[in-house]
Amino acid sequence: MVMTAELYLKENIDEQITIKPWLKKNNFPIFLRDNYNFYEVTILGTRCILIEAVDEMPNVDHLQKHIKQIKNLTDRQIVLFYKDITRYRRKSLIENRIAFVIEDGQMYLPFLGLDLKKVQEHVEKEVKGFTTPAQIAYLYFLYNKEEVVNTTDFAKKLGFNIMTASRALNNLYHANLITYEIGGMTGRSKEYKRITDPDYFLRGREYLKTPVRKIIYTKARPLGALTAGLGALAELSMINPPGHPVMAIDINKLNKEKIEVVKNKDLIKDTKLVELELWDYDPGLFSNNRHVDLLSLYASLKEETDERVEQALEEVLRGEPWYTD
């Protein structure tokens, strides 16, 4: 609540401060009224408008445009109010000299002074690794560089329900991999797009998880399975191929296929069986070839300690526009 900001400002800046709703918000364009709450406050004699996002604050580029519009209409200093904030967003606001106050007491008021303190990141928004839907979303944006989608369209494209799509997009947003604008037919839809290369790959690869849930061995190649693992890497590089086929299939398709699983360890050692990787998602989702897509291949092999595998992976990825070492 903005009242916590009022208490902090009174205690540390100006005892006379009061924050109250801005009564002239009807002077603002509809899209601003729909996306922000507005308050007026005077800080050490400087009249300010405190703005609070109804949903989530947009990216810095759009904030600057909105701030300029509001400032022109009110002739006041503009201060953003956040309930919580990531270190990345805080740094970005300071670099762009955008004033803000945070519920926990942090603030940056360049027209008056600076008062920041370190706080623990909010656990619920800290991204430690991709969920499976978030990884699929990350791959989608990687291979569709110019794509701009809202949650509904995104859900349809990937076969997600709305809730899953929303969570996946939020996961990427809080990892600072995608941004959004407010737009669409209603003027209230979040239109998402990814950040530019090579930052998208560099930041995202830290969150990638292996898609391989389990490995089994079979006598025949399942219908629809794609070449994967060291088999795919050998097709794409100069590394020697394994002595048996390595394939991948969506784990959810396993029960639909009549697959004879070999469990005899001696038979596995002595026979060139198919090594079948069971994936958390469809290996063919982003593949136009007989092998799995490149970044999923990277995710499945990135924990390999063999230097030859590491070098081959780098060789394969080096030609991609989104890759940088």
C-alpha cells in the first residue's frame, strides 16, 4: 500500500508529507487511467505525482514515455511506487534517472537525493530454473525472434491452457528475458516480445534444464522419434558417433506407442539397442529436421564433462545468430 511509503517518507524526508488520490486523473488518456493509480504528494516543497501500476509496471522504455505524458499534463515530478522490485529493474530505473519509492523503504529521488538499502529478493519472483512450460516458452521466443504475442494467442500456439501460458510468460518476464507493452484490441492486453540477441541466449541458458526425464533401451525406433544426444551431435559436428542410435520422444507418448523396453543389462551391453530419451516435452516441437532442435540438444548435453562434447556443442551453436560464447 502507498501508505507505507508515506510513513517512510515522513520518517526520513519530510514530516509534512501526505499522500492522497489525484482527483484530476480524468485528464489523462484512457490507457493511462486503466493501467495506473495516481496520487499527489509534496516532498520538501516539490509537488509530485506518485503512480502505481494496476497490474505490473511496463518496461523502462514505455515507462519513460508514460512519465513524459503525465509530466506534461501535470507539470509535476513523477515518482513510481513499487510493492517490490528486482535488482535488475532497480538498477535500470537508476540508470535512466527514473524516481521511485518501494514499499519496503527503498527510494530513489534524483530531484532531491538518494536513499537505497539492500533487501532480500522476493522468493516468489526469483527465477532459479525454468519449469517445463517456461522452457518451451523460452525456446519459442528464441526461434521466433520477432514474435509479439498476448497470453491468449500464446496459449493457442503452444497448446497450453491460459493459466499455464500466463505462468510461463511470467517466468520469462521475471527472468528479464521478455518485456511487454499494453495494447491489443481492448488497449489493456499485454503484448510480449523477447529481448535482443545475444542477451536472450546468455541470460536464458542459465535457467535451462535438461529435457531428458529418463533413458530406456528398445529394439526398434519408435514412430516419430528424433535423433538426439550424442547421435544428433555427431550428425552436426566432427565428433565420433556413439555405437548405437540415440533417439528422443515425448514421455507422454510412451504409453501410446507399442515399445518393447529391454531391461536386461547384459543384453543392453552386448546389443546395439536404441537408446531412447524420454523428454518432458515433444522433441519435435521446434525441429525442422530429423534431429532435435539445437538448444534442446545443448540443454540435454550441457552437463557433459567430456571436453570433446563441449567443443562440439560450441562448434554447432556458433553459427546461430542468437549464440555467443
